[in-house]
Amino acid sequence: ERDPGPAADGSWPRRGVMQFHHAHAFRHQVVQALEQELPEALQRWLAAGAEPVRMRLPDGAEIPMGVRSRRMTFERALRATALHESGVQVHCGHAEDVTRRHGRAHGIRVDGTDLAADLVIDASGRAGRVTRSLRPAPASGGPCGIAYVDRQYQLHPGAEPGPLMSPIAWQADLDGYQAIIFLHEYGIFSVLLVRPTADPVLSQLRHEAAFSAACQAIPGLADWVDPARSRPITPVLPGGPLLNAYRGQTGPDGRLALPGLVFVGDAVATTTPTFGRGITTTVLQAQQLLQLIDEHGTDTDAIGESFDAWCTEQIKPWVDDHVHMDEATRRRWAGKDIDLSQPLPSDLILAAAEADPSIRAAAAGYLRMTSLPSSLGAVQPRARALYAHGWRPSPAPGPNRNELADIVRMALHRSTAPVTMSPCARHTSAA
């Protein structure tokens, strides 16, 4: 879809906000995939301002961490490169159906015109409707009970950034909610406030007055949004309820939903944005699919079956990881203690590094997504022992959920309170 962006007067259309206006993070795997498969897109992306970043390790070595960039900057680079690729034809229109011949995908119908294809790829996302009937079985996972709002800001020229936990992000796990910052290009950054879906008061954070007041009340975040340091460049963008879902290539009978049709990206896996994994899992899928096409050629059954097996092994564990983490987070936000009868979720294993720093060193592969979540099993007993003896991570400094709710109510009250003027003020105004 085209990015409408702001109007000439700087205002944003109410219905013009799309997914690529929201916060995203770009891990090093994205850079690696582009270097191998589409180097021209990488060069366009960098030329548009994308900023590769590295992290220095305690031993002095440096490792690549990812890229600071907005999603729209990334998408524009990809699209511009695709439009210049030889053999690529772009048809803009409404995809109505997947056409079939002899029980196999034969192409797609766009605005009443049939376009034939040897292989059809559905990258229409989690809300795609054209192929929904082919996979009627529900996805594993589902709504996680968490929602967010975010807003983009930009540092003033010469302004230093606020506090960071890594070269691409900052996060505060507070009592009952989270605050996250993702860094982009040209000093632009996104602020996310993540809260329980069912909280009616914190849902009002979608209003600018409430969002601004909340940001100013959270230490660390307040440094970033200080008017002396940065300015907002978008309105507050409601992200809506979040979803962790996985759906493979098969239908209810366990066979390919439609031979010759392959689902990719969010049509396969969706995770909450708190660890910034969505684009990485999608790019890894795309790269794997290209390798399988090279390997199997026109054998589309082998492509679909091999891709499904690979996604089950390499992508589904990240969705399962988020399902477990987010459910445990929602329970803790509701005031419940850690359930030690179940395996610890990954975020609590990482949090235990506060008391046992060796845990973070062992979790490096998980954090960089070079090792699957199962790699944390090696330090699970160590973290569990800490929690079993009563240790609990301290919430980040800042208002708890109830205090934040009061801040939201007060901000909304002030923003809607009628303005009264003294006679003197009215006289001065008239003059």
C-alpha cells in the first residue's frame, strides 16, 4: 500500500495510519538477508538514512546488532528495488481469489483478471482474507491480552539521545505495564506504552494529553521526550490488541492447504512487538523459501512441505515463546505471583540476570535470535532457584498501574476542562 503520510499542513489522516507507521526493530539478520539476496535494496535503505549499529562486548570486541530505521524507510527501499528488477511486473489491484487447476494453485484473480503463476505466495498478513477458507483450523496462540500505543519523536539537531539498554532500544518493565523505545534513522525514535487490553483507563493513553503526561512521568522516558531534547512528529498511534499466532502450510487434513500456494510472513507467524522480532522472522522465512525454490525447482509440493517443516522448527518456537511470556506478563500485571509449577518464561529468565549476571552471558544467542528459545533451558534451573528462594525482579522506577491511571485521568480532565478568563484577560484579548 502507498504511504499517505501527513497532509500538507502536517496533520495526519485519521484513517491513514498503516502498520509501517508503528514502531519496528531491525535485527542484524535483516541486513544479512539483504546482503545475500537483494544487495541493491540494502544500498537504497542505507542511502535513505538507515543506520547500522554495533555493540561493544566486555572484552572489547564489537558485534553487529541491527539497523536503526523506520518501517516506511525499509519498505520504500524494497519496493523501489523490486520495481527496477528485470522480469518483475507489478499489478496493483484487489486480489479476489487464488485460481486453481486440477486441485492446484494456478495463479490469482486481480480485479477480474486472471494472472497465471507456477507458484503463488500469500504474504497478505494475519488479516488476509483471500485464502482464509483454505486453512479453517484455528491458529495456535491467539490474542494475548496486551495492547499498545506509540508515537514517533525526533531529536533536535545536536541533541544527545536519552538512556539506552542497547544500541537500538530502551525498555522499562514497570508495575503493571511497559515502556519501550525503538531508535530509527535521523534521530527519530518511537515510544511505545504497552498495557493490558482489558484496562479501560489505560486504554485512554491513545489520547495525546494522556500519552504525553504518562511519558513525562516515567523516568528515562521523560528524558527522551523532554521538549528541550525532542519533538513529536506523529500523533499518538493506537496499535490495538496484540496477537501471538502460528499457522503452517496445511489444512485440517494435515496436507498442504493448496499445492502450489505458499504462505509467508505474518500469514504464518505473528508475535508481539516487545522484542522486535516480527520483521526478522518474516525475512528469515523469505530467505528460506528462496533457498527451497533453488533446491526443488518446479516441484511445488516439495517446496511447500519442506518450508512447512522448516517453519515448524525455526519459526514456531518464537511464537510459542511469546505466548508463554505474554500470558505470564499479563498475570503478573494482574497482581499474581510467578507460577513456579510451570517453566519460567524467557523474560523472567533474563530478568534473573539482575541477581546472577552469568545468565545474561548464557542468553546472548537468544537475545540476538541466533539461538532458539530452547537455548535458555541451560540456565532455567539457575533462574528457577533464585525465584524459589523468594527473589523477585524490581520494577523499573516510575508510577505503578494505579498511579499511571490517576495521571491519565488528571491529564484528560485538564485537556477537557473549560477555559475561563478574567475580565481583565478578556479586555486584553479584545484589545
